[in-house]
Amino acid sequence: MNEIAVMNGNFAAATAARLARPEVIAAYPITPQTPVVEYLTQFAAEGTLDSQMTEVESEHSAMSILSGASMAGARCYTATSSQGLALMYEPYFRASTLRLPIVMNIVNREMISPQSVWGGPQDSLTLRDAGWIQIYVEDNQEILDTTIQAFRIAEDPRVLLPVNVCYDGFYLSHMTERVELPTQKQVDGFLPPYEAKHQILDPRKPMAIDPLTNGYLVMEYRKKHMAAQAAALGVLAEVDRDYTALTGRSWKGAIDEYRMDDAEYAVVTLGSVTGACREMVDAKRAAGVRMGLVKIRCLRPFPRAAIAAALSKVKGFGVIDRNVSFGWNHGIIYQEVKAALYGSGCSLPSISFIGGLGGEDLTLDLVSQAFDAIVASVDAGKTVDEAVWLWSPRKGVK
Amino acid sequence: MSVVDTLAEREDMISPGISACIGCNVELTLRTVMKVLGPNTILAIPPGCMGGVGVVGWNKRSGSKVPVFFPLLDNTASMLAGIRLAYDAKGRDANVVAFAGDGATVDAGFQALSGVAERGDRIIYICYDNEGYMNTGYQRSSSTSKGSWTSTTPVSKEGRGGKRQNGKDFPMIMAMHDIPYVATASPAYIPDLVRKVEEAMKVKEGLAYIHVYNPCPTGWGIKPEESIMVSRLAVKTRFFPLYEARNRKFRITVPVPKPLPVRDFTSRIKKFSHLNEEEIADLGKLAEERYLFLEGACARSSADA
């Protein structure tokens, strides 16, 4: 039996990073990620962190340092949030296109403006097409397990891409839960040392990395990058199986289904709101409504076949987004799911919900209203064009 | 080994086929520096002239015999810091070196470089300062001298215009970070440059920074055959003094006791040709003030010692 501890999401992320033994860590504090940096520097002070740890002057430099370190063959880790991610966009995009298997937790926080420090995955979702693998998790155990797994996925020779493990700011980062810890020996067996073969800055094997490159080679690089994204779905499932053999816990790969076997209606979720939705699925089931849930874990690569297969079982669905897609005026995940269904020839009544922005609470009442709206629109056989906003009445809010 | 022997016997680490302009003294500087640094070197060439002429390479071919890469314009110092950390983690050593233009150093790259200086990451950072973004047709940088014509500080037909501000005294800014080694250098003083690179290689903790002043024949309007002469005149007029500083202890390495008038330097450069006597005199005055400040720093350093 593994050790059981009580910890918040940030401590779970820092603990996973410590267990993975990255050779280089560079980080800059930003709310709500700050405690991750504090925990790691504390581990370093106590001598329990087996890494070169540097506290940098910006997120731009954090990702730049890790890019250099990864090009020199080191396993690398960092974490950030929101504006920090925006500041590192330049080296962020480049880390994926240079095929650097860096692991970064994103502690999801709303993008400003308005000025806000609270939760919401707008930060990382806006960057979904920057070439990274992005996995979104639901609770602190999943943060720990997935962050450890992320190194295996990133460094797999079939993948060689950087990985984000994203978790909701405050709801998970500062919430305390029970977490089972694998031993160092278990993690060492699960994660062999990283050996860079595709590119390496080493005077014993001089090579130029990223010289000026013609368009036809740029196209070759992009095509191979996409093939690596596609391969990552299989690797994700494989890594989950190995991890299950080690710990007994499975996170089911790219999506997780809850009570979908005989469901008539489905809700699609991402991140910590999944917990409230599971509870409401049970409540609606108790009231005779055959509701099920599809949780998207892996947003990039997008598991379009799995999502289409899961939703092909129901009469219609809704998606709860804690983010917006300006211009589409729906949630981002809603658009992604609809695109997956179109490709599979499956046209179902659907509805886009937007709520929980800027850390606003998605209460059970609001989730219940959303489920009722799904049932109403699906029973009417209609897709609702405009996004439905989930919020509690407040004085002065229009 | 004498400097002549060093340069004659050491291997040229840069491809013979790179396409720098006629009279380019940056290419000369790079080849010289790389002979001193030798094969156990990892080289970062951010976007700029030396990237443009092919030192990092083209498609799948390298322009250098050592490991070389393009950092971004603004993260050269931090990418190198990461390489150093990785090498430390693996218990290995190599020269971890930037060869970066002034745009990648004094403008967009300054934050990353200042961060590396403060944290004491052990890298060698060499800036080739040609006072602007030369490989894209000479746009102004914050290193460009006052009065200079550039493509973004143009001059009217009546001769009005040019850059309105003085350039940063960047090596002095770096010296004020209290780093183990800062030096200025010139392609007209190769033995001085070679010795300073050797000094930089001896630094075992922290940043070594060398700022080379490289007048640009193409961008500034200098006859290619006068490339080295104009570089030397920058030193002899005190426009660009050659010195070194260790943890704020300064020493002038090429003293200029009797400076030539600044006009001897500026009159050979087309980018200053629209300036009147007073404006040229102002350039000389600023150079003199900076030189006096430097002499004061040297005097205080020797008094402390």
C-alpha cells in the first residue's frame, strides 16, 4: 500500500515534479501557481530535489532556459498560469516546434482584462493550436498521476513533444484532498532517464539546430509534428495501462465516460467542474433521467474518434465551457466536440453553456439547470444556436 | 602562444562559404573569437547579420563546426543559461557562448541578459555592436549613436533628421551588474580581443560579457577597405574606449592619451554626413564625458587596490 497524504493541487504538482527527477527546473511565480515554485525551492533547500533549480526573472526566460536545457539533453519541468503563459508564448510555440519534451503544469487562471486572478482555462485553451500536448485534470490525485505520466508521454520517441498538465486555479491548486503517493522506486522504474537522440547540443557531435529553413522543409516538419500528435493518443493509453499496473489507478486515456452505457443525454466537461457534474448525473439518474458524462482529458491531440463514439450512443448533448471562443460566441470545447461529430457523420441536437469564468462558482444548482436545458433541447430535437450563460442572479449584473 | 601563432595554427570553426558583406569586420571578429574558443564550444547566434549570412546554416547544413543554434531575438542569454544548467546536471563542461548583435542584446534581449548577469549563470556573451539592425537594411537600435541616419530615423532632402537620442553606454550598464568580467573590444585591436576572450574563458562563476564595436561598411556608408581603419579611429578618438572590468574594478587596456578629433572618425561615415559642426562636436563631447567617467572608475579601482 502506498503512502497516503493530504495535499493541495499545487503540492501534488510539485511532488510529481520531484518524483520525476527533472534535471533542470526554471520557474517564475504567478498566482495561483506561486506555491508550486515555493514548494520546489523548499524541496531544494531540504536536499530532496534532484534538479538544477533556477528562479528566473520572467516566464519568457523560464521557458527559454528549459528550451536550452532540453536542447542540451536534460529532462525539464516548469509551471505557470495565465499572463505568465501569455508572456512565454514566443518560446512556448517554439518548444513544441523544436520537439522539446518539456513538461509544464498550467494552473488555469482567467486571462485579463478585466483584472482577475481567479480560475478558468482560457489561458491554455487559447494556445491549444501551439503544438503542445494538453491534458486537463479533475482532482489532485489526477494532477499527481498525470504529471508523472506526462514525462513518459513527452519523452517517448514516437512523440517527442512538450506536455501541459492543466488544472483549475484555486479549485484544485489551493484545495486540499487525499492523494496516494507512489514511491520514488516505483516512479524511477516507470520513468527511464531521458536520452535526447533527435537533436543535441554536444561538441562531441556538432550539429546545427534550426538553421534557416525553406518552405518545403517547414512543411515536412509540420507534417511530422502532426503525426507525433496523432501517435500521442496511443502512447497516452499505453502509459495509462503501465501506470495502472504500477499503482492500480487508471485515468482512462484521452476521455473518461461516466454512466454513458445506457445514457440518452450527455454532458461534456473539462477540468474540475467534472466533479459537480458527476454528482448531478447521479441526482438526475435518481429522478429517472438517463444522463451520462464525457470528460475530456486530452484536448491536444483531440480524441475525435473516441468522442464521436461516446456521443453516438445518446440523443443529444451539452458542453459546459469555463471559457469563451470570441467570434463563435460559444465555448471552445463545444466547437471542438461539434467538429469531431461532423467528421463522423453524426448530427445531434446540442447546446453550449458558458459559466464559471474568472473563478465564478458553477454550483450544483447551475449544473442542474444546464442538465434540464439539455434534456429540453434534445427532447425538442433542436440545437440551441446561442450559448446559454450559467450564472446566479446578482444585483446590477446585466 | 603568441596571438599570431594562435590565429595561424588554430582551426577556423566557421564555414568558408558564409555570405557576409565586403569589408565586414563582424565576420573577422567571429572567426577570431571562435579560433580562441575552440571546438569545445556551444554557439548561439540569434537573428541578425551572422545568422543571416549562414553561420547557423541553411536547411540541413551547418555553417559552423561546433554545435550552433538560433535562439530567439530576445532570449539568447536565458537559452544559454539553460544549456549551462543541463551541463552542470550532467557533470560536463564546455564554453557556452553567445555571439549576438546589439539589437538582440541592448534592445529585445536585455531582460534575459540582465537576468543571467544577476543570477550568475556561467556563460560567455559577446555582442557585436554595429549600432542597429543591419541585416534588414539598418533600422535604429538603442545602441545607435545620436544623429545617425538609419532607415527608421531618415534624413530629409534638406538634411534634417537622424536619430534624436544617444545610444546606451551598454558595456558600462553590464559592468554595473558587478559581474566577474566585462570588456570592450575592437576588430582593429585583435591581440587585445584575443586576450579578452581568453580572460572570459577563465571565468568559472558567472557571466563574462564582451562588447565589440563593429562599424558597418554597408549600413553606415564606409568604404569596405576602410572598415578596420574606421574601427581603429573609433578607439583613437575615444569614441569607443577599450577597457575591462572585473567586479566593478576597471582598467583601460588601450589608453588614448592624445585623442584625435571625433571628426576624423565621423567624416569617413556617410550616416553622419548630414550633421553640422555643432552636432559632430556634441558627439565628441559625449564621448569625452564617457571617457572621463571611465577614467574616474579606473582611478577609483587602482586607489582601492
